[in-house]
Amino acid sequence: MKNSEETLYTYNTLRHLQSELQKYVVNVDYLINLVQGTKKYSQLKQIAKNEESLIDYYDVMAQKVSNYFNDKPAYLPEFLIICVLSHWILEEEKSITLFPFLNDINFERLIEAFENNRDAFVKDGVCVVSDIHAVSLSIVEKLKAKKYKINKLRVSKARDKKSKSRK
């Protein structure tokens, strides 16, 4: 980072964001343990069923990141998180009512800090900052396209009425 005030702000904000995310966001280890636990303890099946949509969304994100960084190391994971959150919240205007601490994060300033230091993030002739922007946009687009239906056996009332009227 170019100046110490910007550096201090960036690191402090990233630490705060990490701390809050760890408090309020379900982590992947919990989900993995839950799914594995259902094999041993049938009582966990309903909890796992309730978490299916979250598992699906985590799978979408993990798949996208894994595919994108398949043949190269994943640099700047914190910047990837900032970009995904920024795009999701600011561009897509998704609700963050469950995570009010995100209102305190100045995503534009954080992104600007990385942008101002692009030269420091060139790896093997590739600008990692541009790479991260591309993969974060790809993740958000994939999340938006993800459709999740809680009850797969449910038939819409309109279709149900049509089928009954034909009989």
C-alpha cells in the first residue's frame, strides 16, 4: 500500500470484516461436518435439509473459484471476498439485513486501495487485481443464476388446478 494511513485503514478493516464474517456466517467446515454427520446420526437429516440452499450456494462459489484457479495459485483471497461482497451488495443491491456490520464497510475504499497498488499485484506477467475482478463477477453471475427450490415435490397450485379440471 502506498501510504501508511491507507495501509492501516485497509488492514484494520479487513481484520474487522474477517472477525464479523467468522461470527455471523456459516462456514464450510460446519456444512461438511453436518453432511457427514447425517450418515451417522439420522437426527441431523432435518438440519441438513434446512441447510441445502446454503450448501448449494457454497458449492457454486467453490466450483467457480476452483475452476478459475485450477492451473494457477489463488492470490489475494481477501480481495476476492471484497469484490464479491461489493458486487453483490452495491451492484446487485442484495439485502444485508442479516449482516448489518456490512453497512460499516467502505467497499469502494478497500477496492481503491488494491487498485492503487496494482503494480504490486502482478504475478507471472498477469495483473492479479484484474483476475480477481473477473472471477468475482463470474461468481456473482453464477449465484444470481442459481435457482433453488426448497420442496422439489411441490406442484404449483395453478398446475394442480389444471390437472384436476381435465379429469
